[in-house]
Amino acid sequence: MAASPPVVFAVLGETLAERSGVINLSLDGLLLLTAMVAFAAARATTTLLAGFAAAMAVGALVGLVVAVASLTLRQHQVAAGFVLTLLCQNLAYVLGAPVAHLPGPQVAHLPLPLFRNWPVLGPVLFSQDPLVYLSIAATAAAWWYLAKTRPGLVLRGAGERPAAALARGIHVTRVRYLYTLAGGALVGLGGAAFSLAVKPGWSRPYGIEGTGWIVLAIVIFGNWDPLRGAAGAYLFVLLQTLATVLQSLMPRVPTQVFPTLPFPLMILALLLVTVGNSEWVQRGLRRLPAGTRRGVVRVLRALQASPPAALGVPLEQE
């Protein structure tokens, strides 16, 4: 739980952007850049809030670049995002060199007195730092916003049926701009959580390289749903933690094996999510006995993911 907020915030931010129809592929570099900016700003001002604000502003700025490139200039979203992730990564290491390996402020531990003594759940959920509590609240708020509010319906409409939303008087491009910026700001909050809480400080290499690509996979694994996406984030962080534990328990195994273990496991989970949509699986299911087939179909349907219909597709207004 202590290590989960960066991944959870990044998953929520990318979920909002992609539900509106925009793919922000800059996540891997953006997490590095915002982690560096947060630490540098917090150290320069001796204020954690300044670090978080600076990181969110940089995240929103990169989101704005993605939106301008894809929505206004009509460039390919994947290509623009891939260039940005390389740019952000290099900027993070070049601009962050003066603050590398220096001490700085970090988020303090904040157990909740009334709840931390509960059996099992108390130490896990209520004996953490404020970012853990904020990530849980943000997950619930994002789900409620998407599923239960009219602005959430507008957001889903922009990503699913933009032409229909436009016919109802919704400015689809403006909506996509808004949520691409908001998603970038949440990714920036995730980057700040890395350098100010989970792994305080800044160095080269920093240790979160590759996390942005996993976040993109988790969004797919989560079927673009905040609750399921957060569950995927917790699963990935759990695998990372287990890899560290297994490395100490199995000293004879090469040390390069365990740090990479969560990545192929997440790819396997993503494969299970997408395999149920394939035609050959459907043909195989029809050959199974009825009772077995119902159980397998139920599991596959629970795991299936269906992207927003207009994801990555520019709106061509007549």
C-alpha cells in the first residue's frame, strides 16, 4: 500500500485521458520528469506542497502538448506521445543533475489514531502516509465521477460517440483538452509521489524507468475503469514487492531475474484480458460441454476489456 500511490495516480490520470479519446503515450518519461521537478521544487522551497504543485503543472503542460499535437495539429497520437516520452526522460536527467543524490524533504508518516488498531485492515490501510489515503479517495471519486455524474457521462460520450456528443451541443475537442490536461496533472502527482514519498530524492538512474509503459498496460487490464485499474496497480506493486522478498530468500538465483519478474507477469495478465476476444478462443469454447463452457465464459467476460470506441480517432467535424 505504501508504494502504490504513484502507480494508482498515473493509472487514474491515463484512464481519464483515454476515456475522453486521447492516448497520452508520454507516461514513462513524464513520470521521471515530474519526479525530478517535484523533488527539485520541494528542496528549493522547503515546502512539499510546492513540489506537488510543480509536478502537477509540468504534467498538465505535457498533457497540453499532447492535446495540441493530436487535436489541433492532427498529428498521430502514438507518435507524438512516443517522442515526448523520450524528450521528458532526457530532460529529467539533464535538468536534474544539480540535485542528484542530495537530501530533501519527504512526506511524513501519518497513521490515523481511530483506525490503525483495527485487526488486519488497520495496519494495512490506516497506518500509512497521506498519499495512500488520497489515492484511495481519488480512486473512489474517479469511479463515482465517471459512473454517476453528468460531466462523467459527457466525458464517456467524447470517447465513445463523439459525433453524437457533438450533435447534443457538447464541444468534444474542448472536453478532450480538459481531460488530457487533468490526466497529465494526475500523472504528475504520481511522479511527485515517487520522489517525495516512495523513493525520496533524485538520482540517475532513478529506478522507475518502465513504469509508465506498465501503467498503459494496467489501463487496458482495468478496462478503462478506475476501480479495476486501481486493482491492477496494486497487483503490479505487489509483484514488485514479492520480487524483492524472493530475491532475499533465493540468493542463488541471478539478481537480474527478480526485478524484471513483475513485467512479464503483467504482460501475461494483459494477454488473459485480450485473449477472450479472439475468434479461435470462441471456437474452442463452443466445443466444450455446456456446464464447463458457462464457467469459462463467465471468467473470460469478467476479464475482457473493450476500449473506448473513438480512442485515438480524431473528430472530423463536417
